[in-house]
Amino acid sequence: SSSVRFVPFSRQLRRGQITRTRATPRKPPTMSDKGGAAGGKKGGGGKKGKKGDKKDPEAQKKAATKEGGKKGQDLAGLADLGGCCAFTIAMENCDGDPELLKLAMAGAIKDVDPDGDDRKGGAGKLAIMMLTAGDDALHVLARVPEEVAPKLVLKEWLEHVVSAVGGEVCEQGDDKSMLAGIVKADASKEKFPLKMRDECINVSFAYLRKKELVPEDDDSESFDMGACQDEAGIEW
């Protein structure tokens, strides 16, 4: 029987059985190549968008409305389970824009079709304060429906919250159940929108508890409102 002999690479090279080839230098990537020099899309200039770049207005409106609707659905569920009728929530998709905050509120309070598949909204009978932090200011939008008005005065609530961080009530439109406020940023005084947003949430919570609109902690109750809120991403 025949056997196969292994011939080392260096010996094959000397015998001329194989030839040495020079590696062809790789062409450096250019911005016109697919992916660009920084890995972006073709013709995209390479770098990804940074925070602060101009966003698609329609996409922003859609995101704000959707977030508001989802929060409204969560709030309505919490109210049914725990009896709370007033909430203070931070909005992440409103990007410090008061107009987007209005869309979020509209999404939260819209009526829900009991026979439809979309369950977003449904918080029209609840008092809601929404906050969004931008680069230059903290914007606040509060709404108190007639069902809660006997227990909670809209202007007093909003003024109490925003004045705690040096803000002011700035707008009331045709809908008298809704009122807006603003707190301008001032780095020299350490007034940063995100920091002030958290302070306002705490002030509002204390105010609502004093008004007995937030249930007191009760160890005897099996329902944990705080845990339920954490899961829903809600502050009150």
C-alpha cells in the first residue's frame, strides 16, 4: 500500500512546488465606501447622531403621545387598585418641550374604547402632574378634573410645587382644568432641570399626602402600592 508523505512548507517553497506571493496592501477606507470610515451607513458621514441633534418632529410627537397613553393606562389601573386619585410623573419622551408635554397629557386622559384593543389612556378622572426636563428649563403641566377639584385646587398645587425650586406658573389655556409652569435652569445657582424635577416630585408627593390624596403606608394591607408603582415606572 502507498503512503502519503508530508513535505514541509519550506521544502516545497525551495523546490518550486509553491511560490511566495506578496500581500496586496489593503486600501484605506474612505467616506464613500459602504459603512464609511466610522462605520455609519452609506453616504451617512460616519458618526452617529449625538444627543441634542435635531430629531424628527413627527416621531417625537408620536413617542410623547404613546408614553402619555401608557402612563395613563398604568395610573388608571393603580387608582382602581389603591384608591389614589392624584399622581406626579416624570416624562422621558417629551424632551423638555412643553408642547410635547401637552400631547402626553392628551394621551393619558383620552377615553378608552371598552370594546377596542388599544387600552392606552383612561386617566381622565385623575389629577396628574407631568414634568419634563430640558437643557434650559424644567416644564410642568398639571391637570385637575372636576371629579378631584373639590379636594385639590389646581393653581395652589402647581404654585406650591414649582415655587419650591424658584419656578412660576406661566400658562392657562382654554381648558381651565389644566395649568402649566416653568422653572428656568441656572447653573450658577445649581438649578439643573433634572435635579429640580426630582425635587418637585418629592414636594408634590408631600403636598398630596398632606391633602390625604395619597394613601398612608399600611403594613396590614396586602396590596403594595409602592411596589406596583415602581414596576410601572411611576412617581406620585
